[in-house]
Amino acid sequence: MAGRYLETYLTPAVLAAQQQYFGRAQSIPPQPERDPLTAEEAEFIARRDSFYMATVTSEGWPYVQHRGGRPGFLKVAGPNSLAFADYKGNRQLLSTGNLAANDRVALFLMDYPRQERLKILGHARVEDARAHPELVRQFAEAPDHRIVERIFLIEVISFDWNCPKYITPRFTEAEVEIALAPLRQRIAELEAALKSGS
């Protein structure tokens, strides 16, 4: 766990809970203002075709939303910055509105087959695609430019890799097809051999 991540969440209430249940509370030395993403995080992010994003309403309620796209649609724009294009959707604009009042954001990225998960904390801002065509060109695939409505820009504060415990492996249709291809090929070969009598 990156130090800034732990420091962010070790609030007085958390430390009091640790003291109550374990008889002691965690202590860490002061941490840097930000933990930069490394090549390991960048590579993991580039493989993702979805993630979950949490924001907070102006009344303090958490809101979690799923985001999906082609692998790599969440872009690493620098050691402490991420970005992604936001497309036409249900037109509720809940995350966009939440971020206008409170820019804190948490991302939860899963790799079910490998049983890995990465959590990212940051501050986000939303830019109107109509006013920033250069951001659309930078962070969206060319065929999708016309349906991009917003660009989310995230300043990463820190991140945390979780243990694989209790992550059930799940596979996409494409991953299952890749795994089944050699079996299908072998079945076809055997069926052909049976038909030919050899």
C-alpha cells in the first residue's frame, strides 16, 4: 500500500475503531503529498476495459458508477494523472454534478482472471468536450470523437493494491473464446478423422 493512501484513510475515527477492536492503532510516519503511479500501475490500467468510480454528493452520500470501454480507455496521462472520455449515456450527470461540488474521487479497478485489484484516490475535474476538442483528440479513439460529451481529468493522490483473497475469477467472452479455440480446433480435427474413417 502506498503510504499516502493509508495516511488518507487513517482518520481519528478509524484509529479509534482499531484501538477498540485490536487494543492498538496503526501509526505511520508523515507521507509525501502524492504517490506517483509506477510502470506496474500504468500497465495494469492500460489492460482494463472497465472500472468503478465513486464520488460524493453535496449532501455527503457516496455514489458509485461503472465505466466501460475498449481496453485502455482510462489513460495514464502522467505519473499523477489519469483521463478518460465520457460518452452519451443516461443523461443523469450524477458523477459530473457530484464532482462540481466535491472533486474527490475513488476508482476501483478489477482484473478478475488474475485476481488483482487496484484502488486509486484523486481529485477530478470534468471538461465539456465542446469547449475542448483537443482533449477529445487526446483521450478518445477517433471513431468515438462525435459521441464524447465530457473529459474526466483525475489528479492521482495515491493508490493501493489489494490482496487476491475472495476475488472470484471471472472471464470475458473474448477470454473464454481464446481458451476454447484450441479445444474447438481439436474437436474439428477428430470429427474430420472420424468422417474419413482414419
